Amino acid sequence: MVNRSIALDTVFHALADPTRRAVISRLLMGSAPVKQLAEPFEMGLPAFMKHLSVLETSGLIRTEKRGRVRTCRIDAERLAAAEDWLSEQRALWQGRTDRLAAFVESRNPPEERP
């Protein structure tokens, strides 16, 4: 449980930044070299590489270097783990709100209409 929590913490930390979310969105379409990923952002390559480092440390992406080209790809397993946690939370809260709605409706029955 603790390991899962730590893994989720790093994933959500990585996804907290809009630049990193944009990189993930782009990589969902397929792998891409770092230079291509960096093009849409108005920042230097060293700053962009720090974003990639956070994503890689979180396990959301993997990089591979061939010659002078570093290519990034998404790690769907780690992304799926975050999605699973969100689904669990959604189901938990939907159950709670459904029970609350049922309670409120039982305390305040609708008025009979002629």
C-alpha cells in the first residue's frame, strides 16, 4: 500500500504541471524525439529536459537514446495505475452521493400531485 501511494504521489506530482501534461498528451499519439517534443514550448532545452526527467522519474515515460537522438514514449502501465486510483475514488464518492440523495429524498418525500 505504501509503495502504491509513493508511486501515485510521483505520478500526480508529474501531472500537476501543464507542460508535462501536454507532453503526455502528445506521447499518447506515439513516441517522439525530445527535440520534436520541445518545439511547442517557449523554454530552453535544459528546462524542458527537467520536465522530462520528472516524467521519467515518475515512470510515466521512458526514454531511449540511439546515437544523438533521445526518443520518448509513454509507459501506459503507470498511467493506468493513476487512472485506476481515480476510478476507485469516483466510485467511492458516487456511492456516497447516491446514499446522501436517497437519505434526503426519504426525509422529504415529493408532494402528491392531483
